[in-house]
Amino acid sequence: MMLDGCRSSSESWVLLGSAGTLIWDWTSVCVVLLFTVLQVALYYLPVGPVTEGKMGCDGKRLKYKLNGKRKSHLQTSSQRSCVCLCCTAKPLLKFVLGHSMDPRLGLIDIKHFVMVRVGFIGWAVMDLNYLLTAVEMKNSSLALLLVIVFQLIYILDFLVDEGSVLTTKEFTDEPIGFIMILGEFIWIPFFSSLPAYFLLQRPNHIHFLSAVPICLLFAAGFLMYYLSNEQKDGFRRNPSDPAYARLNTIRSPAGSSLLVSGWFGWVRHPNYSGDILMMFAWCLPCGFTSVLPYLPALQCFHLLRQRANEIEESCLKKHRDAWREYCRRVPYKLLPCVY
């Protein structure tokens, strides 16, 4: 429905398909399944480092192969594919919300596979499809190019630092079920690429000078996102590293220290702030004729706000008075002087 909403207002609204349009198409089913099988095959390639993640149920460290950086189309086809994968991964566990934290098929960790290989690589494939379609239709524009370049930079950074997903709350704390797999097959590739699809259907021509502040906003968000994650992960691995000697900390009763300067002295979740800025930056080239291309950024803000609240509740239980002192000294969660 959202994709149809991106079409020109002169076209009739299409909700469930028009005359001559099939809801089920075997070619599309084969394309989605072939893409999934290809990602499985690439997972087994003898390239890329193998890293250890969290502790498994058997008390041993789980291992993950990080070779994502070395390696469509109907949503209904993706939905049916994710049903099959979900049934294969956990036939005896809760179907919708999931119960298993780390289901595996041979060497493949299902959660890692659908998040990285299906979700993010599928997102990149959709963006490239839209770009090639625009070139074929002679409908390309600076606005569309900005959106796709920004998103591909974001995806490439994620694949280069693929191991970063192993420490995220979604990966470590949430079980995998139909909803998560559905999101990686449909929500990430199709919904995240909505601004690019919008510009494919409704081209918006922007001046070069208008692109400059948009690029600066994306660059600021990317640097905030990347550098704050680097600071957080580096300090977590080795708090005594000389690179962090100048940073102020608060000692926690849990035995760890809380950063209270640097990026984390500005706002409490600077990596989320950078994420939000980047996503709004790749929506701005769409203009302001419709709210549709801004829905991914708005949804991202809502999701990250919820996740920040959950993290803060967990930190309060763990660090107690140290966390209260940190919140007093750094009062804003995501946006300085705003929120």
C-alpha cells in the first residue's frame, strides 16, 4: 500500500493489485528463494574472519563467520519465504514471537543470516534495482542519486563492521521468530528503500546548492554514529587504553565505569542520534509533497527512542546511583537541549 502511495497522483490508487496484476507470481517466488539460497552458499565460502560472540545455551562461545562484505521483488513472495525459513529454524518453538535465541542450521546462525545477508544485502539490491530502473527510464536525478549513495554508504559500513551486530540488544536479547524474519525479508529491504522508490515514481529535481547542506547533515550523522560506536566498543574492550585516559568516568557498583565525557558526555545515546540524522538526511531529497518517504525515518526515531528507554531501565538496575549521577550530568537522551 505504501509503495502504491508513491505513485503519481494522476494514477489510480491500487491496494491489492489491478486488472492483469497477479498477487502470486511464481517467477518472483523463485527470485526470492534463489537470493536466499545464494546467501546460504556465500556463507559457506572459506573467506572472512570467524569471530566469537555471546555464550550459547551449552556454555560455549558461539562462532560467526563475518564475510558479508564479500558477497526481488514482490513482498508476498518474501513473506512466504520467511514462513518457510521460520518453520525450518524452529519447528517446535513459538512461531510468531520466537523462543530460541540462537537457532542454527549447520554452520549458519539463522538470526545473523537474516539480519545481515537477507535484510541489509537485500536492501542494497533494492536500491540498485531502483537506480538501474531510473537509468533505463531516463528518469535519474540528483535527488535519487543522493538517497541511494547515502543508503549504500550506510549498508557498506554495516557490512564492513559486520561484527558490531553481535553486541546489539536486538541480537543478544531478543528471540527470533516469524516477526523478526518477516521484518528482515520485507521491512528492511522494501520499507527502508521507500525514499528511493518514491523518487523513482515522483522525481524531485533539486539544485546542487540544496544538496550541500543535505550532504553535510548526512556526514555529521555518519561521523557521530561511527565515532561514538568506536568509542563505546573500544572503551568496553579495554578501559585502560591510553586513548581513553582523558575521558571522565563514573565508577559503577557493578564493577565497570560509565563514560561521562566525549560523545557520551554530549547525549546519552549519540550512536542513535547519528542514526536518526542519517535517515532524515536521505529523506530530505524527496521534498515535502508527501509524508510517505519520511515514514522510515519516523519509524526509526520511534524504535530507537523505545530502545533507548529499555537500555536505560536496564542500566538503572545494573548501575543504580552511578546511572542516576550520569543522567544528572548528561540530561539529554538523543537530541541536545531537546530530548
